[in-house]
Amino acid sequence: MSNSADSPPKRSSPGGHGFRFRPARILTLAVFALAGLIFFTSFHTARGTNIRTDASLLKLSDLIKERSDKNGDAERENTALRRRVESLAARDDGRSEAEDKRLTRIEDRAGTRPVRGRTVSVTLQDAPPDAGPKLPGYPEPQPNDLVIHQQDLQAVVNALWQGGARGIEVMGQRLISTSAVRCVGNTLILQGRVYSPPYKITAVGDPDDLRTALSQSSAIQNYMLYVNAYGLGWKAEDEGTKTLPGYTGTVDLHYAEPVD
């Protein structure tokens, strides 16, 4: 802020011989003031860093992918450690045969053991971005009509459970009772990992029962209207006998606690 001694001279009244109003001078001062403001704003934002390489300005998608990769590495490390612990515990666990069978049943229900059997897979895919109505009487699609939504994935998973699936995996990850199939934008977030379409869901069970459950689901019937009208992707097929791996992530529940 300027001192009083540095304040600009007062303008004289019209017709006087004091300070004269010159538009060119005022314009020049305005340009320099604007340049100074831009410089100050850039310095304040950067705070001594290179703005072009500041991590805070990276694309959100890049940050999500980086975190997803780290989660994947942590998951693989956790799997290796768990197998080592189980191997050490199996040497002399002191359990009876009945207790071992009971533990096996619990692990099967929890989804932490591999499950093998005949499989049916469902693949969902976004429609082409320039897709138009393929059936007469349908309006031009809105952007939301052309992408896979969370409820579409949940509809398939719920129908497969309803059809008697003994195990389900989504994008290669085994689902358990606490798994949450959530979408943010056009990406799927599942157990700390991020995926983009196409989305593949695989279930172990009786293929006829699984297919029947899919066809009878009202939510999937609604989805099929968009498949036929706008070209959303849908592929359901038998994949023979396969083994779905057991869930290897953490099974600890995390919840909030009240504080004083």
C-alpha cells in the first residue's frame, strides 16, 4: 500500500493548468497493473513449484489409475502373506477333523476358498458414442442411455445369485458378502480397484438355472430394451468348467466409532 507522500496529484478543475487526463497513459497503467496481477496469481498458485509438472494438476483419471495400481500391488502382497500364514498354521493347528470340515464350510460360504464348476459369463459394454435409435419410435439417446450404470452391474450380479451361483467374480475379483459394486462416472470401483468397460461377470453354477434367472430379471429386461434400441453391449455365454479363485483381500470390518 502506498504512503500518503506517494499519492497521485489531485486533478485540477476543468480549464485549469494542472494534471491533464490522458487516455493513453491510463491504458498503459492498466496494462501493467493487469500483468502484475497475473504474475502475482501465478506465483501464489505455484508457490515455488513448476505449475506444469505439479502433481495436483494431473488428470484425476491418472491419479485414480495410480492408486488402483498401488492397491493391486498391496493385494498381491497380502495374498502371498496370507498363504504363508495359512501354510504355517496348517503344520500343527491342533484342530480335529470335524473342526476342519466346519472351517471349510465357513470358508466356502465366505468366498475365501476357490470354487470350481460350470460357468456362465456376462459381458456389458458401452454403446458407441454416436449411436442412434435402431428401432422406430425411439427418441435420440441421451448420454446416460449409452453407458453402463451401477444398477446394470448390480442387476446381473443379483440375478446370478438368485439363479443359485456358488461363486461370482467381477473383472477377475471374487465377490464376498461385503463386496460393493459401485460406479463413479464411467468407471467401476470394486474392492479398491478401478476398471473401465467392458465389464465381465462370471458365475459358477448350473448354466440353465443361471440363464433362466438372467432372463427373468425385470432389471435386465429393462436393460435389454436399451441393448436393442441403442446398441448397449450384452453377451451371455457358457464358458465350460472353470475355477474361480478365492477372495484374498482383507475381511476385517471397518466402522466409525463415536468420540467424546
